[in-house]
Amino acid sequence: KVYSLPTLQSEYLYVNPKSGFLTTAANRLAVLHAIDVPEIVKQVYPGVGTEATQAYPRNMVPSGMSTQADTYDPGALRKLVASLPASERTLTVGYDTSSPSDQLIASILVDQLDQTGLQVSSVGYPTGTVYGWAPPGTVPSNAPGLLVEYIWPDAYDPYQSGHIFWGSQGGANFLQCTVNGLDAQLSQALASDDVPLFGQAGDEVASSGCFYNLVDRNDVFVAQPWLKGLPQGHVVSAPYTVNLDGLYPG
């Protein structure tokens, strides 16, 4: 029997705030709105992933909070590109070489963004190189403008997720795109267990154009039909993990 079970895994897109024309939130959002996310889900994760609707991983905050502006509008990027000097009409999409899915998504992004007048290419980076850019590391001058990276927060709460991926000292804020006041806001929300404040932090992250949650990924398990309890024993915060003491024959 095949199980496709929800988890906290995401296909994430990081945007480099020091790369070319991506220095402003408006320009970063123009790029993100030119991405056809449903097509990525269709080609890469049919039946095992869904288009993400929130900046946080799935179910981290209540539905309706931290929503992303997922309007598909490549025309806005075409206008922006037309206004740029020829020397700035280039974009590199990076991906983690350990993930074939990341590489496939990067190639799809190249095809989609090429249609806006940009000259887009993709480059693979080893996992160790990517993690070396995160704080307290240094993002090199030749780092990509966009980075596709498969992530999960290792914890089922919005504070750790936000701190790890968006915070100025976050160990997985690979391209170090920062949102003013975010660290303090997350800490305040943690101290008072203020879920709406966590949601507001996610709203500000989404409007910054620094990060884009593309796909909520599922874990896929193949098990004998007589093995029961797998959905109930699935650990949502740890990819491909189940509690063995919850499994039983039947």
C-alpha cells in the first residue's frame, strides 16, 4: 500500500537581496509573481505535493494567516525587465545538487522566467556550500539570484520555523535576506504565545519578496497491506519518519 502523508517539508525559494535588480521588495515580488507554481506541482510533485498558500510550512499557523500573494502575473516582470539596462537582464537560479527535485524545479524556473525577457541560467551547488552561506557565514558575490532548497523546520512551532529560515541569525537563511524587526517580533510572539503576531510576522516575510514557499511536500511510504498504524505513527516534523511502536499487524 502506498501512503502520501502530509508533513512540514517545503520546496522553498530564497531570493538574494544583493543580486542584480533584486535589491528592492517590489522587484523581488515581480519575479515571484512570474512563477507558475501549479505547473511546478504538476511536473515535479503530482499526487505527492500541493501548492503552498502560506509563508510558514503547512499547518504551522491557522488557515488565513501568513498568506502569500500568489497572483500569477508575468506581465509585471516583463515590464520591469524592459526598463532595465541590458547588463542587468540576467538571473541565475541555484539549486542543491543533492536533490534531483530541486534541480528539476530550477530548470522549470529557467524556462518560465526566460519568457519575460531575462537571460536565465541554473547552477548547482553542493549542500555544504549552500549551508556555508547561512549566518554566520558569508554570501559570496557570485551567489545565485534565486536558490531552490528543500527544507523542513525540525520542529512543529512557528517560532523555530521563523527563526531558522527567516531570522537574521537563522541557520537556514541561506541568502541572508532580512526583514526589519522580524527577530524581535518572533521573540515577542514566543514570550506571549501570540499566534496572531506569528501570523503577522509571516505576512511581513511574504511581502518582503525574500522567501517563497512553493510546494508543501508529502512523505511517501510503501508498506505491506497488513501493516497498520502507519498514518497515525507518522512524524510530521521529521521527513520519512514513523514511530515504530505504533505499528502493528492486522
